[in-house]
Amino acid sequence: MPGIIGVTNEEFASFDNEGWIDCDFSIRVDCFDASFSNQLYKQDLEAFLKNIYNCINGQTTTIEFSTIEEFLYLKGIKQENGAIKWNGELLSPHNTSNKLSFNIESDKSVLHDLSVVLTDILKQA
């Protein structure tokens, strides 16, 4: 789950860095743990939040998140029993030959939790 650590000040932002959010990431899957810092584009998070709301409201069964730089990809598919099957890929920010691919399952309550966290991050951005 990304945690916000800073936001580019839009008053002083150039075209190149406007709308980027500095984030700390920690991804834990079974015995694997990846932690790093990188930037996310605000519009990527907004699109992910919209996907989550659409799934919560029954308009879709698929939730996707990808970054403009393609270092993080996450796809969730809501099952008939309400569980979400997730698959994802995380590339090392500085060395794209290192990759963590994972498949996990969660219950549907994680969608609400994600929407709360993302809404909070976007309010700060």
C-alpha cells in the first residue's frame, strides 16, 4: 500500500514534475518483502480509485492499476463468492531486470480500505 511522503508543490512545479506524488511502498507477499520509494502520477491514482468504486458499485468485476512508468501493475478480479484474486508485478525502480510477480487473494472488504487510503492520499496531493 503506498503511503504519501510528499507532493510536488504545484506553485513551483515545472511541466515535468507537476502532479507527481512521492510515495513509500511496502509490498509483502508471503515471505517476500519489497520496500522502496518512488513517485506516482496523481492521475494514475485517480484512475485506480475510479476502478475500485466501479467494482464496489457492481459496474465491473475488474480493478486495474498501472503506473505511467510501468514499474507497478496490479489487477484484481472479483469472484462470484466476493473474493478478489489479485495478480501483480513490481519492477525494481533502478534495475528493471529485478521483478516481483505475485498472485494473492483477499476478501472484498479490501476495496473499501483501499478507497479510504487512496482518497486520503489524493486529498493531500
